[in-house]
Amino acid sequence: MIPPVAAVVVSCNSAAEIGDCLASLGGVAEVVVVDNASADDTRQVVSRGHPQVRVIANRENRGFAAAANQGVSATTCPLVLFLNPDAVLTTGLAPLATALEAPGVGAAGGRLVDSEGRTQIGFTVRAFPTAWSLIWEALLLHRLWPRNPVNRRYRCLDLDHEQAQDVDQPAGAFLLARREALEAVGGWDERFFPLWFEDVDLCRRWRQAGYRIRYVPDCQARHRGAHSLAAISVVQKQIYWYRNLLRYSDKHFSIPLRLMVRASVALGAVLRFVASLGSRRIGNAYGKVLGLALGCQAAEERRVQPHVLT
């Protein structure tokens, strides 16, 4: 008998996906949808089709991390499942919950598969990014040479995805955690707004606090991915991605490594800016990214007072 599980689903313009997601959570004790100001009828889909689900409707998009913390605070079960609205459980949660019974395990992630049942390798599990892996990302070297050693390690391309094992970072799209482990590290860092790197940061803080994190391939979810990004402009995507990349670097790396990451982001932005002179919109995006790398963040920074779970 597994302990009771609370599921937290953070939604934003998820009307087309969330019904199937919630239907797959039939055996979960508590289900909370935290909606980040959807412009579609996500909340109505939930209330009509799943009246037992509690909906927290934010008036503005607070970002994934803040919404996830809201969901944790609104539930009481000892285990908390974070599941993206475009993910559908295809197995029960028992394998994940059983993994959390092992000594020192604070969280566990399952296997994410695409519509054809293929493991989403490179996303389901990753290693913690090093300064070098972020530098390669910023300079697009991983696209020019995808199988390079840095990228293979970062995206766990050589990992045996059929084997349960300790890992650095399962995807936050499908993650079961002990409530006590969440509270021990203060929950999700809401400064990673609106998304990207918040799950990496959380897992890294768990590991720093001495918790183990497991990957459990016998627990699976079908995952579409990136469904809510269509409403985000090209400029916004670049700003959000690089701002949070730089925030992660500043939070977890030494000063020399931070400076190297910032220099690579700046160089990458300049190269992309030059390459995109025919597109004012793309050029504007990388001009703003250059400002972030150089520390000129005032106009782009969303300053928040992070909520801490207790």
C-alpha cells in the first residue's frame, strides 16, 4: 500500500490537453490544478469534466515554480506528484512511490514517452549542467556536433533508460517528491520565471541537501511537450531561457565560471544578431539577450519575493 499522493498540475492555455491528464490521475488522493491566467477555457474544462479537482486560478502568470509551490501548499499528502498538463499517466504510480521508500531518496522521476511510445531521450533524464555544457549550449556547438562528449553527458544520451538508477535530474514534467524533501530545501525557487531551469535547480538543491533522486522507467507517462510555448513570442523565449540560464549559473557556479558562461552567452548573442540582420524581431531578441549577459537586466528582470515552503 503506497502512501497517499497529491498531484499538482500547473496549467496555462491547456484546454486541449488537461482533460486526458486529469483522467489519468483517477487513483490519486488529491488533485490540484494551478492555472496561470489561461486565455482559453482551461478552467472551464476542468470544472465541467473533473468537478472533484480543486482549481486555483491565478490572475496573472506567476510562472511554473510559484504555481507549483501554491499547489504544494494547498495539499496535505506526504507524497506530491508534479505532472505537466500535456502528460498522461500510462501506468500506476506504485513504482515511483516504492522508489521513495529507499533510504535517502527524496524524489523520483518516471519515463516520458512520445505518442509512438518512444522514450524521450535527452529530456526524460539529464545530468546537472556544467559551465561547459551551458557554454556549448550558448554557442550552439551541440547542434553542430550533437554527439560531442559534453552533450552526451549533459543529455544522458548514453544512459541505459531501461534501468532504474540514481540520477541527477529527472524532468519536472513528471516528478514525485516527498513533501518533507520539498520543505527541507524551501520548495521551488520562484525567481526562475516563468519556466526553464527551475527543475534543474530544485534537483541540485536536493542533492546538495543529501537526498538521492531516482529514475524509475517502469512508471511511464505519454508526453506531448511544449504545448504552452506557442503563445510566447520569439523575443520572450530567448529572454526567458537565457535569463534563467544565467540565474542558474550565478547561483551554482564559482565567479570565474559564471563569467565564462556570461561571455559565451554574449558572444552567442552577437553572432546570432549578426546572422539575423534580415529579421528585426530576431535581432531585437538577441540584442536583449546581450544586455542580459552584460548585466543590463533592469528592464527585463521580474523581481519577486520567493515563497518558501515550511
